[in-house]
Amino acid sequence: MLMARKECIENSIYLLSNNIDIQMHLIEIFQSIQGEGPAMGRPATFVRLAGCNLCCLGCDTDRKSSFKISLPEIEERIKGKRVVITGGEPTVQMDELSQLIEMLHNRGKEIHIESNGTNPILRRTLDLIHYAVISPKRGSNFHLDYWCARENVHIKFVLGKAPWCWTTDLLQPILPTLDKERVWIMAYGTDRDMQGAREAWDLAMKMGINYSDRLHIRLCRR
């Protein structure tokens, strides 16, 4: 027992010394309730990373207000067990992201990640994640076959009028080929008047897939 405790302490010191110099570009860290997808309604710490490889009209991330922060400093700001890594697009900082995920995993955190799916996450890193929510953007190269092969990956399609959103006509041929238990449909919107909420609901009912609300927007705009 003493040997196991000693080994745990030594591993923590090793991880700290190796992570202290690693810096990530960050937008914000905040506590909230997950408003969408399979963990909807659950409390979490959100780590919003800066940078993205796409430029989507209506994106809710401020691209200008980023700062550098070390991995231990990120850990210090995390409250509770559940951590949602989002963006931006987290995978544009892939090397640092892998280190962050490994650190949080070793601290016993339940790690969720939100991504547009254009950059496949390293297989070893993906194994440490509780689950990933991939939200493919229309017209992008989102590696759907790669993601669908992973049991801890959920696919979330956003239905709306924005150029990067999906339409019912585009989704109907795709949805029957996917695992319905891991597919979500959600209406686009940056305020309480979400575009296509009823259409998304009807499509979910018709295709037998999951419907996702956007609680953070509908209730508190966060």
C-alpha cells in the first residue's frame, strides 16, 4: 500500500515537471451545465481552447480574446470531475491537447471533447476520453467513417439555414447508415429563437435518432 502511494506521488511529480512548460492558447474556463448532446443537463467545467481550422458564420467563439496558459494552471481552475474540452477547434493544438487529456485522465477526470471532426484525434488519446461529440460542418472533410468506428464517439448534426448547417434533404440519406443511438440532431441558433427546432424534432422522430436541445441558449444564453 505504501509502495503504491509512493508510486502515485512520484508519477504526479513527473507529470507536473513535464507539463509545467507546456502552454495552450485559451479563450476561457467556466463552470456551467452542459446544454446539448448526450451529457445534457450535467454540470461540468468547460475549457474553451482558441483557434479553429474552419470559419463558420455565427460561430459563438471570440477569436481575438485568447491568452496562453500552462497545463497545471488549467488543472487548478477545474472544479468537479467532469471536464468538457471545446473551442474553437481543440485539435488545432493537437500535441498540447494530448498532454492535457493525459494529465486530466491521470487525475481521474471524466473527459468530454467537442470537435468538428476534421482532424482525427490520436487513437491512444481518444481511448482516454469518456466520449467525443463530433459536429460535422457541411462541406468540410470530417472523416465520418473514422469517427463512427469508435464506440465513445457521438455524432451531432446541426440543422439550420447557415451555410455550414445541414438540411433535412442532405441528412436523410446519411442517417440510416449510422448508429442511431450515437447520433443527435440539433437546431442552429445563437438566441432563444433557434432556427429549425421543430424541423429538427420532426426529423429525429422520423429517423429514430436523438434530439438535442440547447439549454444554455434557451434558458440562460451561456
